[in-house]
Amino acid sequence: MPQTKPSKTARKREHLALQELGERLIELTVAELDELPLDTRLRIAVLAASDITAKGALRRQKQLIGKLMRDADADAIRRIIDARNADDRLEKRAFAEAERWRDRIVSEGHSAIEEYRQVTGTGDETLGELLAELQRTLNERTAKGIRRRIFQRVHGTMLARARDDRIPR
């Protein structure tokens, strides 16, 4: 005879998954919570949890959030949070790649700029000008500012490329 309802283990696993998703909500800012389809009771419980410091009270609040998550659209919430996390990972990768290119441009000079142009497909002349300015400067504070401007140019390009690569065509 086939089972008509999920087993107790399956129900518990589902409840723990909802509670875990609810715990992820606690880490979000108020502005990020505003973007999610949360009912009033769940939103209040999540906001209250962020103020609780006692371990036992926080555990009970997380259980309450898990219970309230049963009535929420967990799939929609999960999709929005996962999309946000994907954006964060994309931005971190672009940041790291921009740091590597900046370091190469500063240390290798025009050969690195040419390779950067080939890889990115940009004709950014400003990088050459910034590099020349960096090589002329004697003041470390000014040099630091120029390296920052090189990073900003490269980071903007890397971020735009990463976002373009993510968009399905």
C-alpha cells in the first residue's frame, strides 16, 4: 500500500530546510528583506531575531521563523536569495580579476595593457596615460591614487564583462 503522506523524517527534513532558509533571512538588511515576498508575521519575526543575543532565545526564534516559513513562498524567496548570492560571487570574481590586471599593468607596463586590451576587446587609452603618469610620479601618495584609478577603470570593464557573460542570449 503506497504512503499517502510524507514520512516523519521527510517532514522534519523539510522543516529544517525551511528553518535554514529562514536563518538566511536573518542575515539580510531591511532593504533586502523589502524585496522578498514575506508576510507581516514572518518579517517581524526575522527583524526581531536580528536583535536577539541570548543563544536559547535565538534558537527558539529561528524555530518560529521556520514554522512561519511553512506559509511563505519558500521557492520564490530561495530564488531571490540565490540570485543575490550569484551577483555577489560575480562581483567578487570581477574585483579579484581587476586586482590581478592592475598589478600586472603596474608591474609589466604597456605589454600588460596590450594584453588587457586583447582579452577585454577595449581600446581604453586612459590606462596608458595613467601608467605614464604613474611612472613619472615620485610621490607615493600620488602613485597610490593613480593605482586606484587604474583599478577603477579595469574593475568597471571586468564587472561589465561579467554581467554581459551572465545574460543569456
